[in-house]
Amino acid sequence: MVTLASVRRGRDALLAALPLVLGLHQLIESVVWRGAEGEVGAGTAAVARTAWAVIAYPLLPLLVPVGVLLAVRAAVSPARRRLLLALVLLGLVVSVVLAVAVARHGVSAQIDGHTLRYGVGVGRPVPIGAGYLLATVGALLASGQRDIRAVGVACGVGAVVCLLLWQTAFVSTWCALAAVASLLVLRWVRRSRTADRRVPLAAQ
């Protein structure tokens, strides 16, 4: 909410909503954990698993590249806008494939060590996963803006670290990655506000 409240330009709102979405995602996962441990009813657990999967799978690969394109399109070259548009289209394809998988197969979640193992029945997970990362991290890196690229670097490196730790069931670090990404998005929004204030002064 702090990030959204700091937005001055409407075109930044979608990308600025990312911390709120990630925070909600973590709260939902706490209910998924309780469901896996038998502390909430089966119906509540099923709703939480589905909500978690909708955010993680169909939503993010579309929200991130669209948010980046809207935020930077007025300030980047036509070639960069075309690249970002291509990543939006890739994100749309990935989003549709994952939405169909969630709708058809449902979502399972089982505790494995200190992590949760989710299942959504996605066919060809390797190319879908690659397309997911390219649409999200790729759009952030291709933004042409330093602060947004920093979010992409953090997400790219963080995704690799989180995946390695998740495979060993050592500890879940996705919440830490979400927190870091959220702080970097907040920094981008606040720096954008500062830059906007300086433009009229520079023109005088």
C-alpha cells in the first residue's frame, strides 16, 4: 500500500502494485501451510491453494511485463517498446497455458522439509518456466531504467537461489525475495517522484 500511495503517474500504478500482490501472496501461503498441517478446513485450504496458484502462475507473467511497458513506454526508444511488447505477448501465452492448467487440474500442496511442494499439472514445465522467467525478469531487465533493472537483477539472482534451496527442502526463501523486490519497487517509485519534481525547476 505504501508503494501505491507514493505513485504520482497513473502509468506506474500497475508495476507499483507488485509489492501489494506479493504481500497478499505470502499471506495466502500462510493459510496454505495451515491447510497442509490440517489446521484449517479442507474447503478453506483448497481456496487458499487456488488463490496462491492464480497469483503465482497466470497473474505474475502478465502483470510484470505489462506493468513495465506502461511505466517506461513514454521514455524509451521504439525498438525497446517493441521488445517489451514481445515480452508482454510471451507473458500472455504463458499466462493462458498456466491458467488452463490450474483450471483443469486443480492445485495440490504438500509439506516437504521446510518447504511446500505445489502441483498444478503443467505439461512441458521447462519451456513454460523459461518463458515465465523471460517474460518477467526479462521485461524488468529490458526496461531501460536503472531502478527497474535492479528489480530484475534481484529477481533473477533470487529466483536461482530460491530454486536451489527449494530443491533441497532446506528453507523457503520466496518471502525474502518478495520483500527485496518490493523494497526496490518502492525505491523506483520514490525516485520517479523526485525526478518529476525536478523537471519544472530544470525548465526554468
